[in-house]
Amino acid sequence: MDKITILLVDDHKLIRDSWSFILNSDPRFQVIGETSAGEEAVEIAKSKRPRIVLMDVNMSPMNGFDATRQIRKYSPGSKVIGISMHTMPAYARRMLQMGAMGYVTKNSSKDEMINAIVEVNNGKKYVCEEVKNILAQQELEDEGGSPDMNVLSRREIEIVQLIKEGLSSKEIAQRLDISLKTVEVHRYNILKKLSLKNTAALVNFINVHGL
């Protein structure tokens, strides 16, 4: 049986070495390349056409989202599994939107990682249990009437996006060409509509639920 060829992409050498040792110890797998950079990952995928790419989400200057999109464009036969320290479903959703077939966190076990590789290689999508449990909890909260972004106006969503980018109320006012007082009123209304106490809670809400 042909081995499942794998490309490892992570900006920490110790993690790449660990994954390589674990996967090459299993007769089903063969690591055919590794890199710490998204740009190089795209080039390796173009030339070596791995069946699976284990893609770290948090890299720079090219992050895992952009690298995944490029790999899907230039090596469509390669299936990408996103890997991140983040358990927020918004990250998993975005990776899947970029063309990834799976998402696991760095808290996942070796067995879950291997299971993800096998499932994705067989053409199935795979999201780790940790993220699936958070998604299930969110759905329960939503059924219980938890607010979502749909309650906000277009202007309020604009302001939320700028808050997410780290802009102050004064900077938002300048960007949107409105008064500082108007921005503060919008911020108050956003928190009230979403039943949130402060800006920190709003940023967390955005990270968990997406924008």
C-alpha cells in the first residue's frame, strides 16, 4: 500500500522534529518535507505534491490561512489540516473556508492527530473533539437565546471590525468621519445588544463567534 506522504509546516523546529519522528515511526506515513515558512510550504507543495499538509495557523509573514489558500490553488490534490494553539471555532471555520479539510489544536493527542490524517486522506473533513465540544456548547447557548451579530446594524458591525483591529474610539471617529460622541453611543449600544460588560468581553465574543 502506498504511504501517505506528508508535508510539515510549523515555525518551531522542535514541533516539526516531534511530528516527523511520530509519523515516520508509523508504516502508513512518510514525511517528505518540512518548513517553518508559509511561502516555502507553497513551493514544496507545488514540487512534491504531498497528500497531506499539516499547517500551523500562526506564522509570519505568510500565515497558515494564506498558505492554505495558495496550496489549494497550486497543488489541489494536497489536503490541508490546520493546526493551532487556538481552540476558537472562528479559526477552524476560517481554515475550512480557505480550503483546509481538517483542524486540530496543539492540545490534541497523538492518536487524534493520526486519526485526522487518515480521515482527511480518505476524503472526509475532520475537526478535533476540543473544538467540536465548544461548537456544540455555542449551539446550545444560541438555542437559549444568546445574541449574535445579526442584532447589530451595518454601522455597528463596521465599528466592531475597527475595535477588533485595535483602534481607539478617537481613531474610529476619524476613520468613519463621525463624532467621538457618536462612536461612544454606538459602542454602548453594541455592548447592550450583545449583553456584554466591556470591550474585552466584546473582543472575546468576536474571536469565539466570528465576525
